[in-house]
Amino acid sequence: MPEAPKNSYPSDYSLDEMNKKKLEFIENVTSNPDEVQKKVLSEILLRNAHVEYLQRNGLNGHTDKESFKKIMPVITYEDIQADINRIANGDTSPILCSKPISEFLTSSGTSGGERKLMPTIEEELERRSLLYSLLMPVMSQFIPGLDKGKGMYFLFIKSEAKTPGDLVARPVLTSYYKSCHFKERPYDPYTNYTSPNETILCPDSYQSMYSQLLCGLCQNKEVLRVGAVFASGFIRAIRFLEKHWPLVVKDIRTGTIDSQITDPSVRDAVMKILKPNPKLADFIENECRKDCWQGIITRLWPNTKYVDVIVTGTMSQYIPILDYYSNGLPLVCTMYASSECYFGVNLNPLCKPSEVSYTLVPTMAYFEFLPVHRNNGVANSISMPKSLNEKERQELVDLVDVKLGQEYELVVTTYAGLYRYRVGDVLRVAGFKNKAPQFNFICRKNVVLSIDSDKTDEVELQNSVKNAVNHLVPFDAAVSEYTSYADTTTVPGHYVLYWELSLNGTTPIPPSVFEDCCLTIEESLNSVYRQGRVCDKSIGPLEIKIVEPGTFDKLMDYAISLGASINQYKTPRCVKFAPIIELLNSRVVSNYFSPKCPKWVAGHKQWSSNNNKATTRIEEMNGKAQTV
């Protein structure tokens, strides 16, 4: 994003005054969150009083909290999927919301293997923009002078599709980057980035990454902060530079753009920044030629103050490699958001990643909280019933009534037509900002494997393995035990499955059979995983590692030695503990990778006839395993 022209300054522009107003807003809404939340719920119910969904459930125009909690059910996506499908197929009547659904935001969570579709309305862009506008005033309290330089952020759009009713379905960030709120935003020194809009909006992931890195390096002395949305995306950018720096250096040395960058708008935008600079090219070449890339961020961008990426939840697995590349710069998580709703901000951004907490902004939606009960206190073993009985519904509490240290599942009611919707995130109350609670993000319920935005649960993994083992039947072989691991030591990261086999036949199993097993598993996983493999290049080929007989007995012995009960022990379907991974790897006898990308098309399966062009392009890509 190029620097805005000077005439975009308001005549009475004052950065300090702007920051003060944003911080005052945070003070006001956190000092009186109960009243703010009552007003939000009343507004949502008043404007949507006559929508079909609320009428169907018997709310009958009531806008008070008591009636809402007594009458309206607590729901999951499956409960409103039929309504979502009607809207997707072109029904424009007020089913969920009185205002027209402007598009669907595709969630990284899935239902039936397809992305969930979250309805949104035009005004939601205002709320998202509001939350973004709070981030830098908060940050400037801790690191002054950030308005004096630029941010180098690796931002990308993802594929989108049209529903049969001609509504766009795309990820929330793609929606935001393509909106006028982003593309035509007024001058703000905090959104003065090194990447021109054209490089961010380029649909080709290679060209987008290359041109953003090139622009970031051309302006390396001006960069004060670096980042991406997820830690995994930022690390992919650094590994991309490791692979392609000779081309980048050549472009900077000569002031020309590599021929692989063919998008005319990208080339024009980059050429406004790129000038021949042999001295800078020599400097970058000297640093990138070194065997050790420790601290490469502070070496190439010496004025960088922090790395702005999400490192909570499953992204915490990337913290060690980020520390390595950044020489221990602060890792900053600024905000908490999802496709359903934008939630809150981190008011102490320089805290340790393990201590990150988010203050939910009470104006964004109406928030409720369902208490979470651990199974025997075991981490990642969370009892969360699919549907709630009357007693469980009565356990839901409001934002101001949560208890310090208690864990809850987040439930939202939004302006765009979600009512008492279970988001699926588990949060723990960490403290309070005035009267508003602050939450640690604990986990996404039921997720066992995740590399990027993908989320694979235990049931899906089990079904995928079940499909794959059919390839072993002709050899009279079976999988006696298995577990899995999200390996992020490779970039991009990839799923690893450890299989212990039961071999009753005498015919050796060819490697191609295990490769077919890898591909079958990938074909059986959800569309978010497959998009990451095929289109986004954010996930590497799945790997199966065959382990020696008796390996899982050793695994059980190890667990029991750490205090597990032999009567209650069952093989974990996903492992993260380093000693366990070392044990498994020490007993690997062979390993195999998926030989090609799985099939994936943009949009849901039932829409594929409306996306013939996209389908053809993706099918052409399916055989290519090249990664960015």
C-alpha cells in the first residue's frame, strides 16, 4: 500500500488526538460493558424482530434479554444450515436478517467436509474497520514513533466462489482486502505499508509473495514492524526468500522485475518503488549467502521493533522458529477475530505469547459464555455436548458474569443473523480491563491437527484412515494402531501419520500402495485442508511413517511412566510432546509421501456446475506439488 497523498490529511489532523479518541472509546465501553451489551442485543432484536428465524422460534418481537434467553435455542452451524442453503440458492426473503445478506464469509471450520458459510451484511465492514482502528493506538502506547516508518506485512487474498444465488463466498480477510474500506482507506500513517494494494490483491500466490518481498526489501530501512496474519504465513515468506533471494537481488541490482511476474498491475505498482540499487543488492546478497539465517529479520530490516502475527492456539508451535529468525523480537498478537464476528483486542501487546489475552469489545456483538468442563482435568480433553438440554442452556452467562480462571465456549449473537451461535472457541478468563473480562484463547474444540487455517478433528482423521487402509486389504495387511503429528519443521508444514501394521500376508507391499494411502487420506480430508494443499500452497504433502511392531506398546509404557492410568489409557490420535515424537521417530522403518495434490474446487461441491472455469483451472493444478 503506497503512502497516501498529502492532500488526504484532514486540515485538523492530529495523530495524538486520533489515538486519544480511540483509547477513550476502549475506556468507555470497558467501563460499562453490561449496559453496552444490553443495548447491542436490543438493537439486534429490534431491527430483526420480523425475520423468519426469530418468528419460527417464537420470540414474537420481544427485544428484552430475559425473553431472548428463555426462548431462543443455543445452536451450531448444522441447526441453521438449511436456512443458509436457502439464502445461498437465491432466497432473498428476511430469513435470518432484515438487511440483505451481502455475501458469505467462508469459515476455516467445516461441516460435512465443506467450509461453513457465515452470512454477513454491508455494515459489518464498518465494525471490522473499527476494530482494526484500535490496534495501533494501543500499540503506540508501548512503542512510540511507529508512524515514522512503514509496516511490511505479507497479506494475501484467497479464492472465492459464487453461490447458485449469485452471492460471493470467500474468506473474511479476502472480503476485507477487496472492500473499499481497505482499498480506498483514508490516510493513516499506521496503514502505510511496503506492499502496494496490487501486490496484495494479486490472485497468483507466487507473484504476490515475490512482489511483496521485493517491495519490502527495497524499503528495508523504512520498515519498523513486520508481520502476516498467521505465524505460518510469515515463516513461509522467509523460507520463500531463502529459496528465491538470487532473483530478488538481481531485480534490485538492475531495477527490473523478473519475467515470472506477469500481472501488469503488479509490475506497474512495483516499478513505482523499484529503482536500480547495486549497494542494497550487495548488502542483501551478502546476508542471504551466509549459512546461518538466525536473526535474518533484524539483519535485513534493521529497524524492526516487533513481529505482528498470531501465535496463540495451534500457531504457538511456530514460536521457536520465529524467535530464531527474528533474534527474539517481541511476537505481538493484536486482535481476536473469526468469520462469524470480530471479537476483541490485546491491550498488552508486548506480553509473552503464552500470556496473550484479548479484551472483547462489547459493541461488536452480543456475547454469552458456556462453561467448559474438562474430562478428569486432562488438557485437550474437553466435554462439550453437541446440543444442550434446558439445564445446560441455563448455565450460559453474560460477558460481565464470567469468573476468573473459568473456561468457556464463546456464543455470539450478531447483527448479521447469527443468534446464540456456538463459535467453537474455548477461552479462559485471565483478568479484567475495568469491568470487561480479558480472555486467553485456549483452543478450538475437537481439533487434533492444524498447520495453517486447516482444522482436522479426530472423527475426520479416523474416517480418512479407514478409507486409506482399503489399499492394504489385497496384501492381507491392516493398521493395528496409529497416531498423527503436525510437523512444522518443514515449510510448509505437513501432516504425519505413524502406522503400526499387522501383516498376515507374505507379499511385500510396494511403496506405491502406501503413496496411494497418503493420497486417499488427503482426498478424504475437508475442503479447507485440500485448498491449503492445492491452491494456497500452505500445506505440504501428507506423510505416512511405518513404525516397528510393538511401538505403540512402548508409547503406552512411556505414558504410564509419566502417571497415566493403565486402565484408562487409550492411544492418542495426535501427539505434540517432543519426547513422544522422538520415541516414534526412533522406530520408523520406512516413510512415504502423497505423490500429488488431492482434488479441490472453489466453492461447495453442489455449486461446481456454476464454477466451471474455476474447476477447470484447479483440476489443471491438481497434479502439481510445487510449493511457494
